[in-house]
Amino acid sequence: MKIHTTASYLSLALAAAASPVLAQDVEPEQFASGRILVSPRPGLPEAAFKKLLKDHGGNAARKLNGLNVYVVEMPHGREKALKQAMKRNPHVKFAELDGVLQMQQTPSDPYYANEWHQAKIGAPSAWDIATGSGVTIAILDTGVDATHPDLAARIVPGWNTYDNNSNTSDVYGHGTKVAGAAAAAGNNAVGVAGTAWNAKIMPMRISDTNGYITYYSMVANAITWAADRGARVANISYGVQHVASVQSAAQYMRNKGGVVVTAGGNNGALDSNAGTPTMLTVAATDGNDVRASWSTYGAPIDLSAPGVGIWTTVKGGGYGAVNGTSFASPVTAGVVALMLSANPALKAEQIDSILLSTADDLGTAGRDTYYGAGRVNAYRAVLAAKSAVTSDTQAPTVAIASPGSSVKGIANINVSATDNLSVSRVELYVGGALLASDTTAPYSFAWDTSTRADGATTLVAKAYDSSGNVGTHSLNVTVANTAGSADTTPPVVSISNPASGATVSGNVAVSVTASDNVALSNVSLYIDGVLKASGNGAVSYNWNSRKEKSGSHTVQAVARDSAGNTSSKSVQVWK
């Protein structure tokens, strides 16, 4: 498959945020040729979505398993243009390139005679409570050597999402090492013991035949495939936290009571990005509880775990010591499996909370940029998990934030929802009938109002948590699609900066806001008649006025609604 490359490298590791957010538009260094990933707003009619794609030269080739995410094909070289066109469309939730991911392994150096890391995290004491029985860990990697004497008894059927077949043999060796760190058989007088040595291993091959790269779509498909077949833990030793489609898949697993654990990265640099609460991101520590020099640090890191000299299984039946956040991640995934073995009723958000609150605080007191909440402590985590109360009776809080009182055409419905633990999904009902469901925040829907007669209609949003508690909110709107009830009210648009008559210099932060009684279609920003930026609501643009001639300049904002009404606002500034 042909791969594109871009000029700059951006970090792939992001971490959990305080509230659910869509992934940032982090452009991958490499991406698939002739395809992107697009998620329409739930409820948008398939015919309308396919027409939208066709108008821009795209075609919905297939849908990712269990997700409202389509693999969209287009001519070679049009990937970025189509992605941007889809991101600008108000009926699209997100669009991204089908980027390439590379494993987070650091080359092995010395071999060690024992597994120092198990004692460091208190695993032997945790094994007195649970050993992973009844839990399946999905290993999303290069495959697993199912004939290895320390793995063979633990293997359950998996899938190869790269080639779309059942061949999950290890093409590179990395996946066998990761699997052993998580769940190599223990107490069997052979080799090593994985952190959850009685858990099952579900091999999910996501990499190419060289074992080095994979694509966003293949990772997302592997997560949902594993979740549908009973995996409660998924380990991904690749940096995927920034990927919207993978975030959606991780939330899919969380809604089924599972947790996704990922590697924090090995570039040794500060990662200043925001992150996602859908996955746990792990940094690496050494035998002295010090961050490995090559381990990525910063706000994205949730917690840390041993990742230096980790003794584990090697493809072909052997054993060796390995380094990398690739191995700190499965050690943590093994701890999650121990927790679920001790208390199968645990919810995903409880696992997060217990892991972070029981970690051994390292570095600066409290959460810090190097260790997150601290180095994982298996014994304390399993002990807390065993006694955790899993009942929850508090319903989520939900509100329909938009549209206004009158709607026509395809209306975008935005819903806010929060919960004491977490929201698992939001459903939207129109006139008592379910329109669609959304599982990732921000919760949004696209409603084809032509399916309802003109007049009053009630919208009802229902937000569910993982315990089945439900919160509701209703909004009465008027459908006005006929000519006699056409929307004739233009949008309201304003320029908050710069002020009219101002003198500008250097970089000028131009800020535009707009609103409409029904629905905005587009907001455009012009400077001296030249289009500089556009969007669906607020528009911000950094204007480098140094390049402009001295004298007066016109900053103009134009807003258009779904009925074609327009309004504009202009300010005159001086340089």
C-alpha cells in the first residue's frame, strides 16, 4: 500500500483529560493513500452522507465495526483536501487521515535473570488475591507466537485486522514480548510469569508483515472486534491517544466494561498536548523508580510502570529482557486484568480511579509531568478493587443545547451530558421515536426535519451511564420546511477584535462570532476582500499585518444560515 509522508513529526501520545473531548487534529507523519476516516453526526441519513461525499469526490467504501466511522475512498492525492472539506461541514462530527502508527519499542540491551518489576509493583501480594482468571487481554500488536511454552495455554482466538483473516502469528516478535509481559503463564515451573498469569491472551495482529506500522482504521477495528468477543482489557503499544476513530473504539470497549491501555511513547521529550479519558497512557520507570530517560513525559501521562529490563517471552520459545513504554503498558494492562479478576463487576471509570489513587507517588508530590499519578501498585489496586462497591444510582445530567425554537432542512442537535462516573451513551428521540445514539462527547446529531410534518415536535435527549441510570431533557421545536413558513431571519454576526478604527501592527488575533435562529451554515472572514478563514460558528484568525501596506484595511465577516440568509459585519482598521 502506498503511504504519504508529511514534513514534520508530531507526537502520537496524548493523555486522559478531565472531561471527554474529541481528538485534536494532529496530522500524522504518514497516512494511507486514497482513503480517510469520516464520522457523520449520528442521525444523518446515509443517502445524505453519501451525496455529501460524492459532491466532494469521495465514496464511503465501508464502515468500521461497531462504530459510526466510515472508511472513505477518493483519488490519490485528495486525502487532505477531502478531510478539510468534511471537517468544515456542519453535519460531520470528525474527519481524519488514516494515519500510520509505529510501535513504541526501545531496542533490547542486557538480559536479566529475574523479573525485578513484579516485586516492585507488589504483584506477588496481589497474586494472593487474584491471578487474572476469567479475564481476557487483547494484545493489539504484531501477532503472538501461540506455540511459545509460556503462552500456548493462555491463547484464545483472535483476528488479523491488517489482512482481515485469522492468521495472528507474530510477524516481528514484538507482540510475543508484549503478551508475555501482560500474561505469560505463571506457577508452571517454566520461564517467566506475566503480571496477570492466569488471564487469557487474545492475539490481534494490527501490523504489516514487517511488523512495524499499522493504520488508525485497523486499530479501531481490532478494539471493537475484541470487545465484541469478551476482551475486558486491550493493550496497544502504539501511540493512539490522539486518534478520534480509536477514541470512539476505546469508548465502545468501555461501554462493554473494558479498558484500553496504551504506551506513552519513547521520544524522551515533553508532550504538551491534551488527551482523552477513553484510554490509560503509561510512562516507563526503571528499577530505582526513576523515569527512563527515553520515556515521553508531560500532561498526557496518566501513570507509570516498569519498562526497563522487563524479562518476558520471545518469539521462538525463548526469553529476554526488553525496554520501552511498549512493555510498561502491558504490565499495567496485566494489573487491570488482576483487578477485574478480583471484582468482575468493576466499571471502566472505577478501574481508572483505583489505578490512579493507589499508585505509588513518585517525583513531585501529587500528579506530575514525569510519572502521572505515580508508579502502578498492583497489590493496592487489586485490594481496592476487591472491596469496591459497584452500585451506582445517580443518573446523568443532560441538556439539549441547540437548535433554536425553529428548524428546517437537516438540523444539527447538540447535547451536553455529565455523570458522577461517566456517560456511556446519549440517545436522541424525535416525536417519541429514536433517531440515533452517540457514544463520544461532544454529543451531536443530524436530524432530517423533512421526515416530520411542519408544526410542533418534541425532542428528547436521554443520557445513560454504565449502570443503566438515565437522565432526560426535552425541547419543543417548530418544524418549518414549507415556503410559507420559510426562515427569513438572517444570522447575527460580529467582530470582537480588532475594533473599528483601531491601529494594528504585528500579529493581530481576529475574532468573529455568529449565531442564527435556526442553524448556521458557514461563517467566512475576509481581509481586503480576500478569504482568510471559514467555519461553522466562531472563527479565529491570526493576521500577520506586517505583510500589509500602510493605510486602511477592511476586515469583513459574512455569515450564512441553512436557508441561505446572509449578514455581514465590517470594521475599518489602520496600519
